[in-house]
Amino acid sequence: MQKFKDYRCTICGRTYSPEEAIYTCPHCGDKGILDVEYDYEKLKETVNLDYFKNNHDYSMWRYAPMMSIPSEHIHEMLRIGWTPLYKSKRLAQYLGVKNLYIKDEGLNPSGSTKDRASGVAVLKAIEAGAKTISCSSTGNAASSLACQAAHMGLKSVIFVPKRAPIGKLTQLSIYGATVICVDGDYKDTYNLSRKAIETYHWYNRNAAINSHLVEGKKTVALEIAEQLDFKPTDWVAISVGDGCSVGGVYKGFYDLLKLGLIERIPRILGVQSSGCAPFVTAYENNENLKEADENTIADSIAVGIPRNPNKAMNAIKLSGGHFISVSDKYILESMALLGRLEGIFGEPAGVTALAGVQEALNIGLIKPDESVTFIVTGNGLKDPTNAQKAIS
């Protein structure tokens, strides 16, 4: 924690000490999303190749010195992270790419990569003395928060759109969360959760507001790099909804670069469904984000008004990457393809990155001799209804 230097606003660039700002920039308001900044020279004193070689905690908590979290309760947390990174053979041959790696995040405690952010949120809530933690979610952030909160004895209040898949709603009930199904889209769900959090003073797990959650999300990039002996692939692909996860991927590689542990940041491919692609539209037209329809089976990335646009756009632009969209039909085909060729079961949003890699190869954006990692963000058992569509 002593290496956590300050917050920096992604809009105005103002910096704040940890005591000055909790969620967003006081000057820019809700749109002033903050970045957590570190004293990298101080970090280098402890975080180096020897640190990783001698650290036998094979979970995301091995990266605690690089995160803005208290250490007192880490030993009590569920094992999150250090998910497998598989080198593909059959799928790589099918796609026509030389080196392809698959990061299977569906093996986290609640079945998705969102456990990384929720674990951090629970630790920060405990640090703040909160008894209740809350968020809005299209599904995975909700189930991961309910899971992590239950383990640490916190109450969770979850706001979800009524379209959320039955698998994720069932998880929420099993974990004992208070669930509020909103008759509306993600925008309506987020707005209602925001009002409730402000009214009842619950700890806010909404990733676009709470800058510490990116510090959890970035650990997937830290793992990818370490699992590849700190020589990451040319490209890393991930599905994009609110923009927080892709921002976290960039932040992880950025931290490693600043620490001198990698020589370059991979190009990041952000993939959206064509039925809900506000980032792709803004990127291609070089314009500000506009509200988009939420017309996709990939519920986890069905976010018509992304709350973290700056970090997501910066992740793509600063890495020399690209945004791309794929159809829901393509996503369903990718579910079956990944299962058939690799034995990995991903939900629709979980395999969207694979569909994006295939499309990027088809249009020549990714070259066959380049190396690629794609992140399967969630397990297919979360959405059995669409899994049935993928095989019908």
C-alpha cells in the first residue's frame, strides 16, 4: 500500500492523494474516472524477477505489492486467478495462426474474470468499515461480488437487468445476495444502483466508478505475461462492455513495462458484438461515444452507455491495438468451435474475443505469423440457454 502514490483523473489530469478522492475526480464529477498511480522506483526494490521466482502463492494475490489493497485479510480470501494459459494446437491450425494462447478465466471461483475485481472490492469495503457492498451488473460482476462477499461475511445488494441469464441469477441466490431485477436495460440498472448506493452509503463495487477495481482486473495481464516468461504475445484480445476490463489489461502490461519486466506492451484487440458496439463505432468514426442499443446475446458485454470510455479508448490507442465487432451468429459459432477443438466451454461474452481474433485474421489485421492470446472471460455454464443455440 505504501507504493500507492496518488490518483490521477483521466480527463483533467489532476492528481489527488488517497485521502482526497474516493471514487471520481472532485473537479470533473462522475465522468472524471481516476487512475491509481504507483511509485515504480520504490516498487522495483521488491517486485522483480526474483520476487516472482520465490513466490509460491499461485493466485492473483501474488501481485498484492502491485495493487492498492490492504494485506491484512488476503489470507482469508478465496483463491482467485492464476488460471491456466493453454497453448493451442488444433484451434491455431484451424485459424491459420502460428502461436495462439487461451487464458481460461472460467475457472475462477464464480466462473468469470470478474472475480478479480470483486475480490479487490471486498477487501476495500472491509478496509472502509462497510458492512454492505453493492453494484449493478449484466451478470458476471453481480455473481462474482455475491460470491466474494459471502465468503468474507459481507452483505451484497445486486441490481441486474431482468434479461440476465438464469445461470447467473441462480448463482446470486445461492450466494445469499439481495437481488433487485430491474425492468429496463443496463443504463436503468446502473442509475438505480447509483441512487441506492448514495442513499444507503453502501460500498460501491461499480468498476467504472471505483478505480481500485481495475487494479484487480489488471492481474489477468500480469499472469499472462508471467506465464509466458515475461514475453507476451504480439496481440491480446478481450471482449469489451463497460471498458473496465480492457482498461485493466492495458494497466497490467503498463505496470510491467514501467518496472522493466517486459520490453513492450502487446497490441490489444477489443471485441464487441455488432448488436452493442459503442466503442467500435466511436473508434471507427473518430468521435465521442454515443449510446448504443443493447441487442446481443452476449449479456456480459451488453452495455449501451459504457461508464469507462477513457481507459478503454486509451488501452487500444496507446497499445497500437484495434476495436472490432462480430455478429452474434459468429459468437455462437465460436462457442461450439472452442468447445469442439479445445475442450473449453465459454459463455457468449467469454468467446467473443475468439470471434474477434478470427475476424481480425480474416481481414488481415492480425497476420498469421503473429502470436495471439485471447481471454475467455466466463464459463459457458452461466448461460445454458445460448449454449443450446450454439449446438442447434
